Amino acid sequence: MLQFSLSKKLLIWAVCAIGIMMAAPNAFYTQVEQSNDAKAILETGVPATPELTTKAEQWPSYLPSSLVNLGLDLRGGAHLLAEVQVEEVYAARIDGYWSEVRDALREERATVGTIRRQDSPDDELRVRISNPAAAEAAVAKVRTLARPIVTLTGVGSNDIEVTSQGDIITIKMSEAERLATDQRTMEQSLEIIRRRVDEAGTREPTIQRQGDRRILIQVPGIGSAEELKELIGKTAKLTFHPVLGRTGDENARLQSRQILVPDVNQEGLFYILEKTPTITGDHLVDAQAAFDQNNQAAVNFRLNPRGGKIFGEYTASNIGSPFAIVLDNEVLSAPTIQSHIPGGSGIITGQFSIEETTSLAIQLRAGALPAKVTYLEERTIGPELGQDSIDAGTLACIVAFIAVLVFMILSYGLFGFFANIALIINVGLIFGLLSMIGATLTLPGIAGIVLTIGMAVDANVLVFERIREEIKAKKTAVRSIELGYERAFSAIIDANITTLIAAVILFVMGSGPVRGFAITLGLGIITSVFTAIWVTRLLISIYMQRRRPKTIEV
């Protein structure tokens, strides 16, 4: 049990050295963080400035630079609880059916007669046909557009319900489709918010669904809740509409299926547009901050193949007509189509600053939020409060650490000293692993580390007490140590496996801070077993081989 081959010794020391090297950057947290951020900015292609270069060189590139991310309660930041207004999606979905219904009924024009869209509630589409006798045939034709719902709760259901009353055909979403739409809307909102927050360069945000319509958003390191709302609250909804006219009257009378949208650059100017857009942000695949031909800040965009085809066909058949680019219900520009524009690429110009174009490009790349988001709760946690939490957690770790070190030396003498060396290595390994996996450390996570410090010596206590018993039984020094490790091994493994099972359950069933506690506790168990069984035993082995004592005191 006390004999180690050279390869095993090298492996144990290598694991310890790598773990401590990975943990080392956390001792220079601010310096390494600034260096990492500067290097990330330079990698995007931004021209190198002396300030950026100096920050990037603060930490050598040949050393590890992974850090343990600090959670909201340690770093400060913003907390939002948002509610998604899913009902808004119904109107857009129903409006999207109009072109398909119109084209389908046009194929039966000889039977159904002329087709006219009628005013209706937002969640219904009503179409009038001039031949009421063909209503049944019209309903049958529209029903062919129905698609099956591919969800566990919607098996056997279609997305639309079609009915008729006289010469009016009514199309509305089925209940199963509403439920599926709610689910898709929430998933899309989660993904878009996550992409927007991630692209802004924040560290380890917490973005998760709560209940049916709510989303919890916690972002460490951001200045305020207002700043976070500004980043994710804008829909950045980009659409392209045919222009029907211009007016200076904001109360101008509109016909059915028309909208009045203000010009963002000229106050008092309004555009009359077709309500249904020709191109939407769903067709957008990329957007980048750029400069136009006049060296003014702008945004280049690119459409997907389907959007590019629609855009190309529309521009080819509407040369000489104005075409409005609308962002968040404001007309950015309304250029006249001069020629066919193939390829699906374009540029958005306006009175933008460079910061505004960068922010707009991020929002466009992330996509438009599918529905309006309202904020039910918002909090800003200042960095001072986070620093207080760090100080309190650090003090708790130091007190616990010193108390355990003193106890082990007083109780077990030299062997307790060996256990303390292993304990120090153990804490380094924990932070090394947290850095490697990019984990987020919160106050509960600190509690997990403090608990690990207390538990880390449990295995050594079991071994040392067993060695004491063997010494009392008149065994030799070497044999007592061998039997101590051999007979305590099963108890050590059983005790730590049960605690590890509890940590796994906490991680699987819990969320947020509970998971943070489970991660640090689980990693602490693994490193504790390694240092207690291998590192402490290796130190004792080296001592016994060099000193060869006849008797030992534990």
C-alpha cells in the first residue's frame, strides 16, 4: 500500500500541478479578466489601440487564463422577471394565412366567385366569397391548407379550424395550435434573449423559464436593470412594406389593411403602408455594423435564399415604386426601387452613431422577439453588495480553513500536517476544475466549498484512527499504515458516494443557486477522495522511505 511506482508518483504530482496552475489565474482575477476581454475584442477585428494592447498583455498568453465566473450575488448585476404576451402572436399567425387562403381560393374562382378579406377580430381571418352556394367547396379547399400539429398534446389535430356562415369563410387557430404556439413563442423568446445577452459579452447569464409565460433573467456584471431592459426589451423587428402614400396628418383615414408609420428622420412625416409586409426579419440571416458610401454608420444585412428570392422578384416587378424599410414601427428609409436587386443583400442607413449600429446589428442577428415582453420585477444588485458577499464568503473560508488545519495538527501531529498539505492542494484542485468547466460561483457555491473543507479531512480522520488501532494492536509502523488505508478504504468510498448521490440529485432537481451548491459540493467530493487516498498516502510513503522510523505517533 505504501509502494508507489515512479510513473504513479509523476501522475499524482502532475494532476496536482495542473489543477493548481488552472486555479492560479483566480488569484489575479481583475488583471486576467481585463486581459481576456481585451483579447476577445481584438479577435473580432477591431483596430488595436494602445489601451487595448496594454490590457491584452497584462496576462501572459502561455499561462492558463480560464476564470471562475462570479454569480449575480458576488459580482453585482441585474435581475429581471419578464412576462411574454403570447396572445400577440395569434394575430400575426392568422394574418400570415391570408396569402395562402387567397391563392387557394383563386384556384376555385370559377366556383366561389370573387374573394374579399373582411374586418375581423385579431385571432380570426374572415373571407367573403361572391357565391354563397359554393361555401362548402370553399371550406373544403381551405381545409387542405391545414397542417397536422407535431406535439405530444396535439397528436391528431390540425393547426386551423375552418367554418362558414353564408358567404363568409372563417379561419381561426385550433386550441391545440394555440398551445403549440405558446410553447414555440416561449422557446423562441428564451433563445432570442439568450443570444442578445450572450452577444453583448456578459459572463454566465442565468436565463430560464418560470411557469407558462415568465422568464427569469439574471446577468452578472451589467450596470443596471435599465441597461439590461434596453438590451433585450427592444424587439428589433425589421420588415419591408410597399409604400401606398405619404402624409403629414397623423390622424389620416386609412383603408382596410393599411397602417400609418412615422418617419424616424423627419418629424411630422408619416407613410401609408400595406399592413402585411413583403419581407420580415424571419428571412434575415446576418447583420453587421458598416459604413455607407458617404462614410456614415450603417448596417449591412443579408437575407436567406427564400427571402432573397422574394426580395428579388418584388424589386423586379416594382421598379420605380418606393419601398419602406421599417424597424420597430418606424420607417428608417423609403428608397425608390431603381432596378432589380438580386442576391438578398442590402444596407440600412440613417442617422446612426457607431454604437447604435453595433447594438442594432446585435439585435437583428438575434432576431425579433415574437411578442411583447413586460417586466414584472426588476432589481439592480450593486458591485458593493457583491463585494460584501465575497468578503463574507472569503472570511468564512479562511476561518474554516484555519480551524481545520489547527485541529488536524493538534489531533494527529505530523500526519495531520500531511493531511493539511493535501487539504490545500484539494482547494486548489476545486478552483482549477471550476475554472476549466467555466462554472459560476455563487454564495451557495462558497457554502459548498466551506462544507468541502470540513469534509475533506474526513477520509484522513478515518485512516488515521484506523492506524491508531493497529498501533495499539502492536503492529509495526509500516504494517499499521498499510492496514489503516486498506481497512478504511471501503468506509471512505461508501461515505463519499452517498454524499455524491445527494449532490447529483440536487443538481438534477434544483436550479440556479442550488445547482451552484451541488457543483462545488460534487467536485469537492471527487478532489477530496483523490487527495486523501493518493496525495496524503504519497506524502506518508515518502516520509517513511526517507526516515524509516521504528515507531510512529498518530
